[in-house]
Amino acid sequence: MWLCGISHHITFFKLNTNASVVSIWAYEGGLLQTHEEKLVFAFYKESGEVDLLTVEALSLVWGLQFCQEKGVEDFEVEVDS
């Protein structure tokens, strides 16, 4: 269980996204989990020839789109870059 950093209340969901670049090929993905660390969904995508900061941003956008499609509204986001 985690506490939201700003308001210090318990959020029910956490979106965690990540990306990497190997040679020149970029990969992105992430997951949404409950406050009890149960997996709600996970995603992965190969993004082609993209720099690391761009693919990190794309991963976040893709994760936010999934949350919107699933109707998830109250969640915390964690990105490592």
C-alpha cells in the first residue's frame, strides 16, 4: 500500500510506466495495479527508432490512455525518467 505524495491519502491504483532503448530500438510498457499490488493490466510495445525521453513520454501517454479507456480516475503515476 502507498500514500499519495501530495495529499497523503491512499490512492486505489498506481500506474507505473517504463521504457528502454537497446542499440537504436525503443521498447515501452507499464502496468496498473491496485493499492494491494494486484495487477489490473499490463502493456508492452516496440516503438522503433526513438530516443529514450521520447519513448518514456510515449509510454506514459499510452498508460494514461488505457486508464481512460478502462474508466480509472483516481490513481498515482510513477515514471523513472
